[in-house]
Amino acid sequence: MDKVLQLKKKLTQLAILDATFEVFGSESHQYQFKPCLSNKDIQAFETRYNITLPSEYRNFLLEVGNGGAGPGYGLSGLSGIKSEDVISEKLYQENYKILSKPFPLTEAWNDLALIVTNNTGSVTNNDDYFDDKFIQGTLTITNYGCGIYAMLVITGEQPGKIWIDDRTNDNGIYPASLNFCHAFHDTDPDDFHPDSGQEQPLSFYDWYEDWLNRSLEQIRQSS
């Protein structure tokens, strides 16, 4: 079965089973999607920012929607799309100009030495820690809440992979691995601690399907 059709089938099942929005974040999107983009829309976006969107995400925009139901509080859509049929909504503060620069990380990163504190331990400057150079080449696609964001790598060695920006909680940037998904997509998660050497990022489809599978399991167990 075509992967997109498989995802759509599971989405339909989840929307029917979770009519009362028990899955975390589902009340915000209610399993709805913004209109799909056209090839013309996507090509214009890619040309404007000198990038090529990863194939899985591109197909999702074409066949499922430009943001909507998904992990956390749902998928954000591409903004600034000039189309008669698409009115995009800015869910997050985008900085699209950094999309064409290669994402620099290949393993979990958390250089807390970049955070400047005073004698009492209060932070006086964390600009270097939050420098955009650490997330360049990525597109923020999901807000998990509590300052945790999922990013899709667009440019660099890992296009199409999902990484997590958890710098708000002093946890750095790390791959969206199976362990991460277990911690954030399950009803009763274990505590998650990024492993700098062992965690491998999931692809967009695998990450999204993990959320679907765990959400379906949650609803079936609760019924």
C-alpha cells in the first residue's frame, strides 16, 4: 500500500475512534488539515528559499495537507504561500532564510558552557546557546509544548530526518529517535534522556506513523 494512503487510513481510524479528543494535543487540531499545496506552490517556495523539500514531506503537503493533525499540538504549515486556494496560518516564528544552510549536527548536542551565568547562578546571556546556526537547514514543524519543538532537516547530511530543539529546557538539540517517540507519543511515557551517541533520527513518515500507531493504541486501550 502507498505510504500516504496508509497514513490517511490510520488518520481516519484515529479521528473516528478519538471523537472526544483524548490524544494529547488533538483538541487543538481536531484531526483536521489545511488545504493541500500544489506543485506550483511548493516549487515557488523552494525557489524563493533555494531549497528542495524532502520527498516525504513534499508528498504530505501535496496529498494530505499543509499542516494540521499530528504529534504535539499538530503540524504547522508553510506560510507565505501565495495561492488563491490556500490561506496559510503562521503557527511559529519562521526564519526561512536559514533553510538553505546545511544543518550542522550529526549527534545530540548540548553545550551548556555557552550559557553565561552570574555568581548566583542566574542566566545573564544565552544568545550563543540559542544561536540559529545550530538549527540552520531545518524547518520547525511541531510544537510539543513546554518549549520543545520538532524540526525537519531540509539541507545538509540528513534531509528528511526529524530532530528536536529542547534548548528552552537546557536539554540541547537531539534526534527524534524511537526512544524519544516512546517518551512523547505514549500515554504513560518513561523519562527521556537523550543519548549523545546512540540515538538515530526517524524519517518524517516514520515519526508521523509512530505517533499514529501509539495514539491508536492509546484509544483502543481506553475504550
